[in-house]
Amino acid sequence: QHFQQENAQVPVVNYNGFFGFVASCAGLLNLAVLLDCFRRQQVPAIPYTQLFCDDRLNFVRKPLRLPLRHALLLGANEAGNYYALVIKGGPGE
């Protein structure tokens, strides 16, 4: 609830749902997508996604163009390893 109240404008995506989850490469896939987001300054939507279960989240259903400077990459695998990376980037960086 706190996240939604303070940061309702933050776009929320999950690209593993489109490509399928493969534990050995999921983190690299997400990193590649984030680098492309920085390059294009656009957050791509997951194709064929129309509805999301909670309207309080800014779940990206169509491409969203906005200035990107930072991204939070979260992940986990079946072995119980978790990671969280803050990635700094932007146009020309």
C-alpha cells in the first residue's frame, strides 16, 4: 500500500512472462531489456497484456516513453538466490 501511495507513477513490468522463465538466463534477459529501455528512453509493454489485477499499479500495457535514469532489477531463482540491482543509465550513457 505504501508503494502505491508514494510512487503510483512508477511503471511496473515483467518481461519473463512474455519470453518464458529460464532460470539460467532470466537475469541476463531482464538486463538486456533494461539496457534497451535506456537506449530508447521507452518502457516496452508486454504484448497481448490487456488487464492487470490491481489498478493501483502502473502496469505497462502499451509502450511508455519517459526519461529513464535509473531502474530497479529484481529477481530470484529456484535455488532461493535473490538479487536486486539499481542500474544507472540514460541517453548516451
